[in-house]
Amino acid sequence: MSRFAQSRPEVRGLGMTSQRARDRLIERLHSEGIQDRRVLDTLRQLPRHLFIDEALASRAYEDTALPIGQGQTISQPYVVARMTEVLIEHALPRRVLEVGTGSGYQCAVLASMVEQVYTVERIDELLRNARRRFRKLGLGNIRSRHDDGRLGWPDEAPFDAIMVTAAGADLENTLLDQLAPGGVLVAPVGPPGRQALLRVRATEQGWQRETLAAVSFVPLLGGIA
């Protein structure tokens, strides 16, 4: 049994939020191509229903994005799984920067797998809600900051990996500069309707860029709210 499921009843879930519902989601993700057992096991254990409004809890283990308020969404589980899988494919990073905390779900997935996660969110209300969820789940290896995510977290750089959970027009050089040598950045890039998921490696020869898949994300905005 996972460390999450050993906690309070609302964490364990019931009916449409039960472990059986999570198991069905994992079977679907595996059938759709997610192969990394570390990712699948983490998503199997993590209670996604705690990261959305209670009125939508019955849909928590559907493979779909859901609204979380402030014009933002919690990403589709397949997208969370795929982004995590490609981030850790060649090595498990020790220190990860996440740009766009949102509900906190992707951050919690990362924190369940790596030593330390630094997450930046521009919308104060979303960040406060995410922090409460992290505390409820006992995730003590997350540091969070209310700031413009496009700036990253330069005081804590460099990072072994960076994940961006909103789509900019192009990759932010400010974020690329915060990658450690050999580090990996995963981000959606492009305008609505023409976004692509990219993976960038910091190599001795420069930036090695891969286009992985078509995706759909909310826009990466500047400033704070």
C-alpha cells in the first residue's frame, strides 16, 4: 500500500475515487504507451481527486483535463505521465524546477520521485491551494514561490531538470540558462492549436532539441496575479 493510501479516508478515496478507479486509469495509460513503471506506480498511488474541486471528484480518474479555476486546468493524466516519463527517461534528476504549479498535481508526481522540487506559480490563490494539498499529503520536499514563472528560480539554479506546464511562444532563454550541464527541459511551445511538446538537453555542443508530440496547454503568461 502506498504512503498516500495509508493516510486519512479522504486520501484513500471511495467509489469513483477509490484505488480501483486509479488502477483502471493506470491500465489505460499503459495501453496508450506509458511504459515507465516508476511513473505508472506514482500515478497509481497519488490521489488525483484531492487536486480538483470536490464537485468534479467523480471524474478525477478519467483521462481528461479538468478545470481548477482562474482559467486554468489540471492536465490530462496521460500528458502528466508522458511529460514525467520523458523528463526522467535517461536519468532520474535530483533537483527539478517546475514552472506553473497550478493544482499541484504534476508537482506532487515529481516530488514523489525526486529529491527536491522547486515550483513557481503566478496565481496566488492556486499556489495557496496547492500548498495545502502538499501538506495534507506530507510532501516535505517541495519549495514553492509566488512569482512570474518565466523567470524561473535563479537563486536556486542550476537544476538537473525543468518542466514547464504552460505553453509559451518559444522556449524561454532565462529557463534554459538555469539548466545544469546535461540537464533536460520539457515544455509545450507554440500558439493555441499548434502546440508541440519539446525536450531540450544541455550538451557540450549546445542545445539538443526534440519535438515529441502535439499537445494543448494554457498559455504561459507573465507577471503575477
